[in-house]
Amino acid sequence: MIARSRAWCVIALSVGALVNSGPQGLAQRADGRVAVLRGLDKITARVSTFEAPLGQEVRFGTLRVLVRTCRSRPPEEPPETSAFIEISDQRPGDLPRIVFSGWMFASTPALSALEHPIYDVWVIDCRTSATRP
């Protein structure tokens, strides 16, 4: 019970730090156009790194991942990357079911994590444009 309370306090403080970060605020943060995510398929033990452009849905297995915003702190501040992500699961023959909606933090992925029996997804970085093969 105490550990859960501490976790929620850390989440609240982290979100508060993102929103109320002094005179610079969110305006000087790099509002990335692409979120770099990493996914784990627990069945095959395959780890994949993929990019999700903001506002565009990408697929990872049966998951549909939609990144609403992705923010990284400037280099002179302590490193932190965060993203607001909505993840739904659409299995064949079923309607999509939302399995996660909220902020994910690169420095503490377990703080606000996707809880899914087959997949794990977490945020790695934000970029201003997608890399080309």
C-alpha cells in the first residue's frame, strides 16, 4: 500500500515538473514530431524499436499505438523524455479495446506502464523527424 502511494506521488511530481518547470515552461522543450518506442513480444521474446509520428496510429502486433505528444528536456536540464500515449488492442474479429492511456516516462518506464499479457511498450526518445532507411 505504501509503495503504491509513493509511486503515485512520483507520477504526480513528474507530471507537475513537466507542466510547471519554471520560466522556460513547456515552450522551450523540444516538442518532437516522432516518438521512438520499444516494444517487447513476450511470446517470441523479440524486441523491436519503432517510430510513431505524432497523431498517426502505428501497429505493433495486435496493438494500435497513438502518440499524442512527445517531449524531451533540453540538454542543459536533467535528461527526461515523456510521451502521452494511447494504446488499444484489436484482436481479429473483435472491436478495439483501450488498454493504456497516459504519460510514459523514459527514465522510469515501470512508473506508468502498459499492462498487457503479450506485449510491453515503452518510450525511448523524441525526434523532430522520422529516420529514413
